[in-house]
Amino acid sequence: MPAVKLRLQVFEFEDLPWFPAVIRAGMMDYLRFMISWLGTYRPVAPLLAQALRHTHQTHLLELGAGAGGGTETVLAALRAQGVPDATITLTDLYPQPAAWADVARRTAGAIQGHAPPVDALAVPAGLAGFRVIFSAFHHFAPPQAEALLRDAVAGGQGVGVFEGAAKSWLEIGLALTVLPVAQLLLTPFFRPLRLSRLVFTYLLPIIPLATMWDGSVSILRMYPPEALLALAQRADPAGSYHWQAGQLRHWWGPRVTYLVGWPTVPAS
């Protein structure tokens, strides 16, 4: 299936400040369930473990975490890769404290949420850790995407960008057909169970319709590896970081697009 070459900066509902929080939370719950269930980000664990060793860290600071989808899978995979002390802090401009509390409970506190809103383009100095962003980098237009990377460089922090898809027409087709059916079938199994999620999925199907739109637009907004590297080079004009970008294939077919970077001279 051919790749989608065009990048369109079309809006996503979840980015809009006025978008109802209850609908956004329902969409995030679905994404968390699917990404975790499918193990979407398991293939990035060896790469992340290598980056953590280069930066002498065991803590990840997740930006744009949404409901924390897939983070538990990443934590387990990192520990299997020889990082037994790995921990993760979840942050977002629109925090999801209920979802994060559920993740914290299931991981015995190894994954914790940071309640105040966090702008990924200007991370507070007190929030340390190797910065990662899963399934959210496409939300940023090129100037903001570059600023996010530049902020990590300015803070001397390692950074990893991961999108759980490749930019192809096949993936857009799945977002419009198979995934909405899965959403309708699986929603009753999402935990914690919320009446609002059932109402806005089945009685007034705003959650699945908005998810279909955002899922398709997400792929159109994605940066391919060469564009990610170009952003990194502009964010790091001094060349003080090691950067690499590419795609990793999951055993059952889908690919993860990634960019990782860390200081060539780690902070003492």
C-alpha cells in the first residue's frame, strides 16, 4: 500500500479547547485500551532502553500522555530489556487524573500522573526525565514540533517521539472502517466503566464519530522519518545531540515511526 506523502495541518477535535472534556476522555479511554491491548509500542523498548543507558536515566517523562495508553506495555517491555527500575510520569495539557490513577494503581506507583497541566513546548525545569511522546507529536505544526524538540535540547534532556502507525492509505482505511467497529464492540469492557462513555458511544455516537475523524487526520498530519530528522536538525543547530529516525515493525505487521535523540556528552 503506497505511503501518504502529503502532510495536512487539519484540526482534530481533541485539540480544541472548547471540546467537551467528557467526549475527550471517552476518546482517550478508547485509545488507551487499543494501544495497550495491541501492544503497539512494544517494539520501541530496545531503542528506548539504549537511549536510557546513554543518558544514565531510568525515568521517562511522558508528554501529551492523554489517558496513558500503552504506557504500561512500554514499562513492562523496558524492564524486560534490562531496565528494572524504570518509572514513568504522565503529563498533558489536558490532564486525565482518573485514568492516570487507574494506571498508577495497576503498576503499584511505577507510573504516576502529574496533575497540573504541562505544555510540551515549555516543560517546567522541575520535571526531569527522558522525554517521550507517544501518538501525539503529529498534533504539533512544524514550528511547534521544532519548539518541542528545542525545549528538550535546551534542558539537556533526551527525547523520543513515537507514532504508532505508518503514513499510508491502508492505515486511513482502517481508521474509517475496522477500528470504529472495534470501538463499538469493546467499549463495554473499558475500565473504569462510565455511564457517560456508554451514552456518547451508543445513544449519541459522538465519541466514535470524533474518533474516526481524529484517527484519519492523525495519519495525514504525521511526520515521516526524514521530516522528523529535519525538525531535529533545526532544533539542534549546534549538533550537540545524536539523532536517529526510522520505523520499527511490529511482529503482526503495523509499524511505529520514531525519532530519538540524546546529548552526545551526557550531563555530569
